[in-house]
Amino acid sequence: MRDQSKSMSIIDKELTVEGMVSFKGQLIVKGTVKGNLYGDIVVIAEEGEVQAQTTVSHITIGGTFEGELKSSDKLTILSTGKCSGQITCKTFEVESGGILNAEVNCK
């Protein structure tokens, strides 16, 4: 039986997904997600964009995130990343050059 925690999915460039996205493992976003996003680990690539109510364990933002984010573990904003909205996370890290323009609540 395949270990679901090691699975990886990609929303590629020029692909827009609207509605609810639910996944296990890792999701790499190079395109656009609008709506609701639920899962384990999300990586928003430099060209990626997420406009969603998002609940994940860990998120790395190299592109753009707008919305409400609940991360049970860590938020990482890379030097190319932009994050805005309402954020709830355990810990967060913003690299030099990264933009965080949000209400942040660390628990």
C-alpha cells in the first residue's frame, strides 16, 4: 500500500482551480487556487497564487497568498513571497525581501 503522506500534487502554470481543494502529502502551486484549500504541506512557487481560506500543517510562500490561513505548524515566506490577510500559525519565518502584510496570531 502506498504511503499517502509522501504523495505530491502539482497545480501547474496557467492552471486555475476554483472551489475546494483537499489533499494529502505535498501540494506545489505554480498556477492559481481560489476558494478553499485543505491539506498537509503547501509550497506556493514564485509564479503561484493562492486566494483562499486555507488550513494546512505547513506552508511555504514564494509567490502570492491572500486570504485566511491557519497553519498548525509553520509559515515560511521566501524572499520572493507576498502574504496578506489573516494568519494563525505556530511559528513563522520571513526571509529578507519577503512581504508580510497580515494580521498574525501565533499559538
